[in-house]
Amino acid sequence: MRVPLSWLREFVEVPQDATPDDVFAALVSVGFEEEEIVSFDLTGPIVVGKVLEFVEEPQSNGKTIRWCQVDVGEAHGGVRGIVCGASNFVPGDTVVVTLPGAVLPGPFPIAARKTYGHVSDGMIASAKELGLGDEHSGIIRLVEWGVDAEVGTDAIALLGLDDVAVDVNVTPDRGYALSIRGLAREYALSTGARFTDPGLREDVAAASGFPVTVRDDVPIRGNVGATEFVTRVVRGVDATRPTPPWMVARLTLAGIRSISLLVDITNYVMIELGQPIHGYDLATLTGGITVRRAAEGETLVTLDGQERALFAEDLLIADESGPIGLAGVMGGAATEMSASTTDVLVEAATFDAVSIARTARRHKLPSEASRRFERGVDPLIAPVAAQRVVDLMVELAGGTADALGSSLGAVVEREAIALPAAFVPGLIGVDYAADRIRETLELIGCTVEDAADGWTVTPPSWRPDLTDKWTLAEEVARVDDVDKVPSILPTPPSGRGYTPAQQGRRRVANTLAAIGFVETPSFPFVSATQNDLHGSATGEPVPGIRLANALDQTTPFLRRSLIPGLLQTAHRNLSRGTTDLALFEVGSVFLPEAGVVYGTDVNPPRAQKPSDEMLAQIEASVPPQPRHVALLLAGNVSPKQPGRAAEAAGLEVALDAIRAIGVAAGVTIDVAQGARAALHPGRTGVLSVDGAEVGYVGELLPRVAADADLPGRVTVAELDLDRVLSLAGERVVVASLSTYPAATQDVSLVVDAALPAAELRAALVEGAGPLLESIRLVDDYRGEGVPAGSKSLTFALRFRADDRTLTAAEATEAKLAGVAVAEDRFGAKIRD
């Protein structure tokens, strides 16, 4: 919101020597963020001149210039010769002359310079060159602006170009501050300066006789579309009169383009009081006005010349001919005020904020009016604003106020709020005196009455954001100086912090990052094909949660797996030349149960903790959302270098990462050969913890990699991280460090080729007993010396005791005990 200081001073006592920074400091102290200082950025001398005579001189380029003699006053050099390309003036006109040494916005310095065969000793300025509008085809003729001034008068002060505005950011909950009235009040709150409320007028004339009806068949959230609708009529206006320079200057600084006198007056009052105003050419109206919702098939040509198809929820202003405006957003072209308008119907209304916001967004038509209505307009200001418009049209446009009009409105009653005396100090942490709390609330416009344990507070009509005792307490802190609130770092009670599951997830993520993986979060939206391929072991269709309003209709489902997101990330990186990838993601997947309907409408109560039953309903309305961790490897894990070939990132690297995840989670993750729809049948492993399946690892099928535009081999893995951590429990495993040496032995066993190595390994571990410290598969041989249909698996065994040095015989005995279990279970034989 831009606030010209001259305008602000009309309603609050801002010292004449106050700088924009001083005003910024005052408004920042009550919660407004400063944006920028806005000015016309002009430097004089810029004066009033009188055109004495000119000679038109056609040029070879087809253009005709005028060599003018302009009187700028004896103090500024008397008569000066100036070249001008405009043709909209005559001898005797008073104009604005920028003399050598002046600087216009740009910056554009003015100097005496030779042009078209003459030395032009200055420049006659247009409105655009002074920053007063977009008109550039002709220069300013002061007679057209209604300005009568002596030659040599300072034009900067004359036209209000010496004014400056401060631009502050107004948050959506403080719509009252989108006005000079609102920010003047805030400046007064900050500085203690005397504030005169322009919204308090006792000379508002009564009007009646103009028919207005509100017929709302589709109320939003139960709220009727219009609760206040005031109309006034002004007759005999001269719409061709110029807008006074002071009004143009103020509107320009406020960010509003000057259009015409009648439109400028409505915009001026909107900025001043915060009440959007609309004016109709009364002669174009048919009958009275009806506020209603749009009917099917209706259209409206708005002021911007666009024909818009209307929706059933759109709130309209209509007469007997049909729609004539989108209520609170933009008027219709058929009834707009024009140069031929003589009688004006002024409208000042209060519309439902939600309805206006939806209409503006639906039609992609934000406006200064909708910006204010959707934040909340003072419902009591409409009659005052309408009267202000009438007064200005009578004063500036030569009109006459008519008794015709209307005043349709509901009684505005704000619900009183109980505020215990001890609540504000207890919440804010500052020992406010009771008198100061009451004084502050009265300063912001509240009505405060004594109660048994404090007060009952009725917020003012212009503050819809004050709804409870918490918002009242915040206002006291804001106005009384928020810097008084102490900065105290709370001390957390012992035993608090991350839950074990949160700690586990962080350990896993930190571990993967530490070993070289990069975390790449992705959107949880996938196609049905991606869910079927990666979200199930078989690739068959699986239940999925479909979004009601998907951002992208090609990916309308919530993911059942993290792999599709990693594939998209990998493709994006490969397309940009990054070929060696080690990616991971920790995130939720969505696993609906077959036959269960999710997304039921559950509305928990506000401002209080939901009951256990309500929490159970909320939990049942969403599908299970376990957290998974997934990996993707592509390219090389180690690049080619002198004396060493590149090392491809494959299953070995993925398995090392899985073991690291197990260490971080506090479990041992086993891998056994398995199958997965999207993975290579001979290079896929099932991951398990204590026999419970927790995930999978493997290479993508070539066709799946090709569909994802990924060249070469791509290795992926995915684990149910929540389940992994739950299997770890809260146990703390402390490994003893034996001071005795280890005994190592190898064993090669011949087994059926279809037997997974993990099952044979488990049998050896079971039989070897507690002396076995570690076991590792080191060879898988199939060939000469091994029967057809069989394979030889070699394991490296390491034995150690905590209390003695093992003998070779003890190690051999433990090894053979493991072999015995393997032989009994799988028919394993020691290879000769």
C-alpha cells in the first residue's frame, strides 16, 4: 500500500519535517514491513511558461516541429527559444517548461542543445515525461488541467510533484490498512499523534427511491453475497473536466493510473477510505439493480473489453437487461461512465469476502476492489464513502446531488470477547498494567467494558481479524511496542527430543549422504502404470489413491513406491550431462487397502484438541503411509584414471549401501535371490531382517530403463524404513572387543544351483554357534568338477572367543557343525 505523505497528513498530525524514513519507522514499529520510497524523482528548475509565438518548420523526415518563443519569467531568463514536436497548443497557452539543469525521471537531464537547426533552451513537458500519466502525444496545457498560475511559478509544487509516498506491505489479515484511513490510524497508534477519522461523518445525506434487491440463491458458507448496498445519484456532471493535478499526483503515487475525472474520484475515495466504489452512467441502466448469482449461459463484457462466461457462484450486479458487473471485481462495459455521461449512479457496497475472492480467481481478474473486498471492508463505511464521492463530483465535476438513491443494509453487530485481566501478561510475558491494556484496546477502536475478572471487548467494525482473546493480546503487544517482549530461550524438559523412529530415519539419511549418495526429494504423484510396475512385486494392477484435483492429469495417483521419482530425477540429470549418479530419497508412500474407502469428510473442531474418537476417524480417513528409503545407482562409482579403469556402480555398491543402512538402523539386513516385476530376474534380491521381508534390490530390466530414457545399467533398491526400524526396536547392541586372535577357515559346499546363497549361509551360521564372528560369501563356481545342475559356494569364516585363544581344532569343529546343519537341510557336500 502506497501512502502519499501529503494525503496522510490530512488525517493524522505528521510533522512537516518528518522524512519518509521516519514514517517507515513508525509503521514498522506496529508491524508493517517497509517496501520502498516512491517519488516523482524530479529536480528543478521546472516552471510555468507562456507560449508567445511559434513557427512551424517541416522537416525532411516528414515531421513538423515548432520553433517556440516561451516566456518563463525574468527570474528564469525571460523569453527562451525551445524546439517542440507537439502540436496541441496555441500561442497564449501556459505550459510546463523544464529548464537546463532539470532532471526528469529516467534519469533524463535537461540541457540546452542544438536540434533541428536551433539551440533548444529547455523542453516543454508532457504528462508522461513528468511521471503523471501515459499521455505523450501532446504537452500539458495548464488551462485543460484547470490550473491558473503566473509565469515563472514553480511547477513541481504547483502540480503536487514534490510529494512522496511510502510503500508498506499489508498482510492479508489487515485489510483495513489498504487505505489512507487505516494507515493514518496506525501511524497515530505508533507515535501518539492526533488522528481524525474520516469515516466519522454526521452530514451523510439520506437517499431513497432507487430500487435495489439482493437475491442470493447460492450463498457461500451460508453468507449472503451482499450485506450493504448504498446508492447515490449525482446529476448534471461535466465528465470532460480535467482531474485536478493534486488528485492525479496522489493517485499516481498510490499506484493508480489517472483515467478520467469521474473514475479518478471513485478510485480516490477507495484509496482514502478503503471502500471500493463503482459508478454507473445512469442513462444506460434499465430499471433498478439486483444483486444475484449468475444463471447458466450468461455472459458479461467487462470494462477491459473481454467477454466472460459466467459461473453459477459468480455474484453479479444486474438490471432488467441482465448482468452489468461482476460484484466487487469489475464493472460491465455497457454501463461505464464516459465523456458523454451527465448523470451518475454511485454504488458503495459490502460483499462477502469468500465470494469475491473466488470470482476474482475464477476469472483471473484481480483488481484493487477485489483485493480489498476479499480481505474485509468496514461494513459501516459505505454511506460515508458514497457521500464523499458525491461531494467530490459536485465540487470538481459541477454536478448536483440528488435525493434519489438507496440504503440497503443489515445491522452490524460484533460479538463481544471475554478478556481476563491476567490473560495478556500471561500470554505475552510482559507485565502490562490493566489501564494500559484497556487504553491500547480503545486506541485501536475497541469498546471495552468492565467484567468480573477482566473486560468484555467488542472489536470495531473495520477489524474482522480480531476474533478471540489471543488476537486481542497480540494487538496489545503490537501497539505497546513488541520490542518489550523478552527473548527467552525455553529450556526443554529432560527426556524430550526426537523419537527413536525420527532418530533412526536421520541416522539412515546421514549415513547414505556420508557414503556418497545425494538426497533428491520428489513429488509423490505418479501414473497408474508406474504404481503397478514399481508398487507391486508382480506388476499387476494395484489399488491406488487418485487425487480429486491433480496438478497433472498424467500423474493423478499418489505413489506406492519411491522408485518412479528417482527415475525422473536420474533422467533429468542425465539430460544435463551428469552420468554418474548415486541418489536416494526418504519419503512416504501411500498403500491403500483393497476395498477400503478413504477421503471421508472429517471436520475437527477449532481451537480445541480433537477427541480420541475424532483422531481415530481422521486416521481412518487416510491410507497407511509408511516411510520408505530408496536408492538409485547409474554410471560409475569411480571414474577412469591413470592406471585404473572406471568402476561401474552396480549391485555390489548397492549392497554395501544396504549394509550401511542396516548398521545405521541397528539391524542386520540379509539378501536372498528373488523376483520383482521391474527388475532383471537373475539380478534381483529380496531384503529381510530376522526373516521378515523389508525390501528389494536389483537391476532394472533393460526395457524399463529404456522407457525411463536411462541408458546402461541402473541399479535400484527400496526398503520399508518404518518396518526396518520397528524390527530394530529399542535394543542397544554393544559389541565386545576381544583381545584374543581370530581363527580363519574357508569352506566350499556343493549344493543345488537353485538354492539361494543366503539360505545356505543361514544354515552355516546356525550350526557354527557363538564362536562364529563373521561369514562372507567369496565365490560362486559352476563348471568343471561340479556336477551339472549344482554350484560350489565358498564362504570365508572367522572364529573368535572372548576368553581364550581358539585352537585350530575348535575352529574346525565349529565349522563342521555348521556344515552338518547345511548337509541335513540342503544335502550340501564339502567340495573335494
